[in-house]
Amino acid sequence: MISPAHVWSLARTEMRTVRRLFRFWLFSGLAILTCLVSYGYYWVIHGLFSSFSATIGSISPKFLLSQTAQFQTTILGLGVVFLAFDLRARDRRDRVIEVLDTRPYSNAELVLGRFLGTVLMVWGVAFAAMILIQTVGHAGSAFGWYVAEPALWSSVWAYLLLEALPALALYVAFVQVVSLVSNNRLIAALAGIGLAAGSTFLTFRVPVYVVPPLALNGGFISTISEVAPQIWTGFNFVNRGSFALLAAGLLATSVAVHPRLDDAKRRLWGIAGGAGLAAGAVLIFAATTWSGNQIAERDAWRVAHEERRAEAVVDLQTIRGSVDIERGGRLALDLEVHFLPATGSGATFSLNPGLRVEGVWDAGGEALDFDHENGLLDVHLGSTPPAGRVTGIRVRARGRPDLRFAYLDSAIDYNTGQWQDAQIVMLGSLNGSVERGHVALPASLAWLPRPGASVGADDPRRRSRDFFELDLDVRAPSGWTVAGPGMAEPTGEGQRFTPAGPVPEVMLVAGRFDRRTTQVEGVEVEVLFHPSHLRNLDFFADAQAEIEKVAADRFATARELGMPYPYRQFSLVEVPWTLRSYGGGWRMDTERAPPGMMLISESSLPTARFEFRFRNPERFEDEEGGLPRAKANGLQQFFRLDYSGGNLEAGGVRNVFLYQTGARGPEALALEALCHNLVNQLVNGGESYFSAHLFDREFGWTIANVMQGGFTGQFAAGGGSAASGIVKALTDRPGVWDAVLSSSLTDMDVEENPKQAVNALYLKTSALATAILDGAGRERTAAMIANLLRDHRGSTFTAADLHSAAEEAGVDLAGLVGDFLHQTDLPGFLVSAAQLERLPDDDQGGPQYQTRLFVRNGEAAPGLFRLRYAVRAPGGARWDSSEPVLIPGHTTVEFGLVTSRPPGTMLASPYLSLNRREFSIELPRLDDETISDREPLRGVRPADWTPAFLDGGTGTIVVDDLDPGFAVETDEAEASGMRLQGGLAGFFAPTVETDQGLPAYSIFGGTPADWSRYEQPSSWGRYRRTTALIAKGDGSRRATYTAELPEAGRWRVEMHVPSLSPVPGGGQVRREVRIGNEGDRPRDGGDGVQVNVSFGLNLGTYDLELRNAGSSRPIDFDAQGAGIGWAVLGDFDLAPGTVELELSNDTTGNVVAADAVRFVRLDNGAGADTTGGGGAP
């Protein structure tokens, strides 16, 4: 018999021994420090920055204990290795082994006692860390600190009892048995480290659905929602119980193999140990198999629906009936469904396979045959209904919806990917909620019958949106509130949803909420938050009037533009942060904005920290509107900077267009995207962006690109908002432009690369929307959209319908954006340097300044163009813009601006062009003393200016790094295996993005080992400003510029040297300098040469070789000393035909920049040496 007293006595002895070990305190301190630092990181990020963006708010320490705790468990597991690996050796060293051998303890008591003592000591460290975190967190909340808040206590106990305890027990038991069997400390230590490393390795290498049964260190169960917690489930007990059984089996094995002699029945202990190990392994296998079977069944559903994708679907007209919601998410449906049949005598609907269909009847009450398999409800109508006649059926079903059924065709399946690809879990992982205290039923769950198969519905080119009338009685448990589309009217037993207009889908959310309402522009705005999450509602109470003004402005604007909000109520409903915020299909669009509702994640507004942002109320006293206005503006920014699907303005505006009408036909995808962009800009005054594809393996690298966008001026460039700058950094990428230029909007293949398709569609349609809005004006553009809604509300429209609506509103779509649906050609704009002069004062004696410049569209496609400029004003720089001008292909115009102050900065601002983005225009110094007597030019007029490199008569040839005459090559054989570059590249391990054939360079990627494309504002370029960049090497990697000279003569060869600063204006454009005997000074007496160093990149001497007519000549060139701009390499007598300038990666700097080369004719060729090698440098 095992004596508990003996076990506890030995456990206390072991605890005293462990406490005396330095390594215990070392690992304990390291574990607690790691826990505090990692959790403190969340405290700081959330406390100081969550008020600026709902996406940052999702990094909430309240819900992310598991992200910290699993690291602590790993460290403590490694600590266990060095506590238990030398049990017998420690006894010998301390000279107690003989004492233990003579004591009346059994081996079982000795093993269990030592095991218990070690586990309690190590688990005590985890317990102490949790108590420390909670103490600091509660102190922060009690004393109003800007950082520090507690985790959910349910998360703490789930971690300590279900994750840490079984894991640490297994670590101790495993190292203990290895130590006893091997009697070798090194082997025991290596085995323990192998267990920790192996578990971690498996976590990152197996599919996500397999991870919970194998994740020894946990991190899944303690990821808990406060709105709908899931902790004490059977699956969780099986997962963690398997590790407890393995630990028990190892303990029994330790008793069987213990070298100390006693009267224990070793064989029985061995059998018990084997049984424990087998039972644990069986549980792991069972859990893994069950998870695999769950995925396999979902795959079977998807295959069944894919096979029916192409079938014609019914046109849903009306759904009437009742829904009973029970605790735990069980539903009882009694529905009347009216529809226009497709073809034949049957009708197919998607209906969740978790619901059992009790019967289907026709309008006369006669039972109909039906099949309900794989989530497909096939109803046999008997005879074929007459075409165009509405048919009605009655459906009764009961059951608990299976959450796996939603989003069958999602481009990314979180569960089947690997953990390093699972950043998308930040957007939630649950397809719905069917818990005892909370129910959330997204439309994609097919809890109501949906026409056709549950795949392919997100591409309107294949299946247009289906609008129907709804009349639904919903009964829920006592004390629950239900939110759905539009206003809920109370009935005797529940609530009734009868939206005034058609809806394309229905979502219900039910639970215990604190309900608050207000009236805004005739619409009841309802806020439903969890009773524990009311802090921020109280925080913004003093700003309610200002917040309502912002909301009223949105409702009033939409109504005045002919797009009124269609429902009587708009509900803001809190949902679990674990609820998936993205949909299915290729786009995986936001699921946070169903009709008449906005789903607010509990990690967003309900729990964000706004105290720090408004910590000094007195600084807002002198601002218009004071602190309440500042709070309202801050809340508006909070949602505008939400890139996780919860942008309140963008979600709300869906109700006025996308949920009222939709496009059909081959152009439908582009039409809907364009119209949604127009409506969003008209009502909200800005752009919105969401892509679940953002949260993939390259998420960290994407954040680096956003940061680079901030450095390079994409954020708020020229007065733009931070939100638009972030969107540009996410979508204005080389790979996205390749997609834009390679396929028209109509022919876009969204399945091949969904992430690229989302960004390309957004990039092109948002630019087109801005062009239409600026070109046609706000009033006429709004009239065009209003005409569409008037004629097609509750139905769909085509491209011809859009053109008709535009023509009626006086919008010339073809003139503004051409055949935007089918063409891929874009304009390309070339801009001269500006002329700036003082004009005579105006009639009031105010100063006037004239700016003139030429703009040429170098391509055949017409395009809109405008200028944006900043002038100095008392309050700082003030940005303004010219009217947009449509420039036909291969045409030049002269722009003229008259301003009261000279512009300090001027940007060429095309809408959608080969220039891709805005670029700066060179402004000369102003001679303020000289008054020009030329007639002022306001606006544009035709001109015949052509850049020198396009004018064949000027004898100027330019080869840029983007031209066909530029090529790169290497002498090295392609290396096999993986190469990690410097900077952050190795950590984020992104997919290599190419920019017109070369890898795209990032300032965070270190110096590039291969020739890479660097978009940099001071580079030379016809349309884009780029240079090819490569790290210092041995000369084996080369770039070659090739040009065709029309005739023999003396030619000057020049190279353009860019600034390596990514910041606009980071290096001023230098005057031309000559390299060589005559070029040691600026040609026009300038003031020295600027050193060219930026972000750790510095140029040096270049290894150049000029080849022509069979001969070659090396050229020495100091790029570092040349300054920024065109530098002369030398004057040469060259033969007609091919001339090549080769540049290698051999340099004295750390990078080589290959930008552009220019060949300038100096004579008429008479008497020239045409050998290719003559002439002085």
C-alpha cells in the first residue's frame, strides 16, 4: 500500500532540496521574467495604442494570456530537465542514497514523492507568475494606470489546471524515468530537451487541426472569450487528459525500473506503466483521428457542393416563419419559403447538415419528397412549375447547426494550414457561436435555406446576389436580446424582424446584453454590449451628442445623395473576439457588417483603452467642441483604422447600396467594386480596405512594407490621411500592378491568386472611382448611383444599366475612364520641370505667382491628370489641387497655375497610369524681384513639347533600368537550398515579390544579394522612378545597358546616380558633374558634392566597361563622389549600331545602383574615330 503520509513527507523533502538549487531559481526567474516581459508588451501596446485602431485593440492582454503562458511552460519544461535529470547522481553527491535505501519507503512512494515535490515547485512558479500578472493587472485597473490590466480569470485557471499542470507533470515524469533507466545525466538532459523541442517542432509542422492533441505546452484552451467562453469541453479534457495519462504511465514505469531494491511487484508496475502510456497514446490518436475525420467530412461537403456549383439556382422571393433558439444553440425552424424555380421540377437549397429536416410541404399542405445530404436540401416539387410563377414550400427543421458548414469554399482554411500560416487566427477562428449563453448565426452557416450550393456565391459573374423579403418571428430564452436585420418588434413570445426593404442575407445574434438606444435622423441606433464591457460606453457618455452628430451626418448625407439607409434600426452588437470576421470564397470579405447590423468584437471598442489618449482633458479646452468633439473624432479614427473587418463607416455604408442592389453579367465583379468605392467616397469621404489575405505567413513582412510606406511618403503624402497611406502601402505593390496590367477587370482570374486579385481589384476600382468623382463632380456622380438604386433596388443591374444611369446623370463614363471594364492599357505621363515667375499684383494689391509646366501623355490610352501643390500659409503648408484634365493619348498640354503664394512643393498626380503613383516636380528658385509681363495662363492649353529622349532629332538616347535594353546576368551557378538575407527578411521569410522581372527591394530586407528593383523618388524614369540595386560582390553579377546608335560620331555617355534615401527630398537633385580631369568640380560652379549614404546603403567606385564595334574600354567612376543626378562618364567616338555599357557588383561601397544611362550626340560624325575606343573620358 502506498502511504499518502510517506509520499507527502518525501514531496516536502524534495521541495526543500529543489529550493536549495541555484538552477531552480535561475529558470524560475527566467520564466517569470519572460512571462512579465511578453505580457508587459501586450500591456504597453494595448494601453497606449489600442485607442488609435480597432485592429491594435485586438492585441488585448485580457484575451491573450495563452500567447504568453505557452512560452512560460516551455521554459519551465526546460527547467524541469535540469531539476530531475540527476536524481540518483544528486543523492550520491549528497551522500543520502544509503539513507534512502534503508528507509521504510517503497519505490512507489519515493518516485511519487519526488515527482510531486518537483511538479509542485515548478507549477508553483507558473502559479506565482499568474498571480503576479493578475495583481499588477488589477492594480492597474484600480489605480487608473495607462498600462496593465488583468487577464480573464477563466483563462488563468484554464492555463494552470488544464495546460501547465499536465505539461509539467509529463516533463518531470519523462526526465525522471530516463534518468533512472540510463543513470546518465547527459542522456536524461538531452532526452528532456528533445521532448520540448520535438513538441514545439510538431506544433509548427503539422496542420492546425492536429495541433491541440500534440501541443504539450498548450496555448489553445486558455484562449477564451468572455462573451462566449469555451473551456470545460470534452475535447479539451481528452487532449490534456492524454498527457496526464502519459505522465502516470511514465511514473509507473519509473517505479518498475528504479534501481533501489524493495518488495515492489515490478512486473505489475511495468504493466501499469505500459497501460498508462498506451491509454495516453490512444487518447492522442483518438483526438487526432477525430479531428481528421471532422476535416474529412467537411471536405466531403465541399466536394458535394462543388459538383453542384454550375447548376441553375432558384430566385428567392420571401422567407416567412418562426425560429426558436434554445440554450446551447439548438434551433427549431418553421418556415415558408417562396421562390421562382430554376429549371425542372426540383429546387435545391443549402441547409446546415446539423439541422434535421422534419418535413417539407407545398402551399396546399401536401407533403413533398426531399433529400437532405451533405448540407444540400433537394425538394421534389412534383410537376414542373410554370415559368415565372412564384412557388411556395413549408420547411420544418430542428437541431444544432454544425459550425463547420460555413465558408466551405474559403480560399484559406485555417485548420488545414500550418501554424506559421495561421496569423489569420487574429480575425477569429469560429464560424459561429452556439453556446449556452450566446448564439451567433452568420448567414454563411446556412441556418436558413439558401438557394443553390454553398460555394461560388461571392463572384457575381457566376451568381448574382439574391434579394428577398423577410418576416421572421424569433423566440429566445428569457432575458436574452436578439439582434437581426432592421428593427425587432416585440411580440407576445419573442421578437419579429420585418425589414422595410429586401435583404440578401440574414444573421442573428442572441444573448444577455446591456441594451442602449438613441434616435439619429429617424433611425434607432441600438448598442448591445456584454454587461461586463460597459466601461467605454460610460467613458464616451459625455461625447454622446458629438458622436450622434457624426452619425447623423452620415445618415443625412446618404439620404441627400439619394441613397437613404433602408432599415428603421441599426444595431451595434458585441460578439466574441474568437468569432470569424471574414467570409468565404476567394475574397473572404468582412463578415462584421451583415444587413442592419455591425458586429463589434469584444477586443475592439468594448475593451480598448482610451484613457491614455485623453489623459490631459485640458489640452482640448481651446479646440472647437472641446473634449467631447475630440472624443468623437478619436472614435471615428479608431474605426477608420480598423483593417480587421470592423470599420464601422465602411460596414454601415454597405446597407445603402450593396444590400439593396447588385450587378450581374461578366462585368459584375468590377461593377460592384467600383460602385461600392463610389458610394463609400460619397458618403464617408474616404476609402476603406479589408483583406483577410493580409493575415498570412507574410503578415510581419507586410507590416514592414507599411512602415516603409511611412518612410517613403505614402502616409499622408500631400495632406492625405494616414488611413489612405496605409491602404496604399498594402495595395500599391509591384505584384499587384503586374496583375492590373496583365488582365482587364472583366477577365480577372480571382481563383489563381486570390490575395493578388483582392488588391488588384481594389487598386484599380478605387482609382477609377476617384477619377469619376473628381471628373464628373460629386453631385452628378451621386445622381448616377441614385438612378441605379431607383431602377434596380431589390434586383440586379448590368454594365449597360450603369452607362444608362450615368448618361441620365450627365456623367461621361467613357470620356473619363474609357473602356475601364475591358481594357488593360493605361496612360503614362511625362512632366517637364516647372517655370515659376512673379506676376503683377492683382486688383487688390495681392501678390500673384505663375507656375507653368508641360505634361505629355506618352501612351495611346487617354487619362486624367491633375497637379497637387502646397503653399506656405500662417498655419503651415496648405495643400490644393488643380482641376483634373483629360489628356488624350500621345498629346501634350501646358498647365498654368496662378497662386497668391509660390508653391513650395508640387506633385504630378495621375489617377490610374503607368506612373503608378504621384511624383514630385522640380521647382526652380523664384526671382522675386523680376515681374513677368507675359499673359497669365490659368488652366491648360495644347502644346507641342516632347522630352529630349523621345525626340529623335535631338540625338539623345536613354536606357533606363525598366527598358528592354537593360538586362542582368551572373557568372555564378544557381545555388540550391535556402539562403537567408539580412535584416528582417530571414525572420519573416516572405515570398519573393517581383517588380517587372526583378525582386522588389525593401529597406528592411538588408542589402540584396541579387539585382533588385528599388522604387526611389530621385531615380530617373520615364514613368516610374526606379533603380536596380545589388550588394557589393566579386564582379560576377552584372547589369548591361544596350542601345542602338543611329550613326557614327562623338557621343557623351552619362550615368544617372540616384539618392538612396527612400524619403522624398531625402537628397536634393544635384547639378550635372563631370567625372575625370575636367569634372572634379560642378560644371556650373555649384557648391560641392553631396555624400550619398542612406539606411546603411552607400555607393563607391563602379566597375564599368563600354563596348562598341568589337572593342571595349574600362571606365573608372566614383559614384559616391559624383553626387545625385546625371554624371558624365566621358566623351567617346562610337560606331553606329550596338553599344553596351556593363556594370558589375564590384565596388568599394556596400551596394551598386544601376539607374539610367544616357548617350548624347556631340557632333555630326564627320571624321570621327569609329573603332569604339577613342576619345577622352
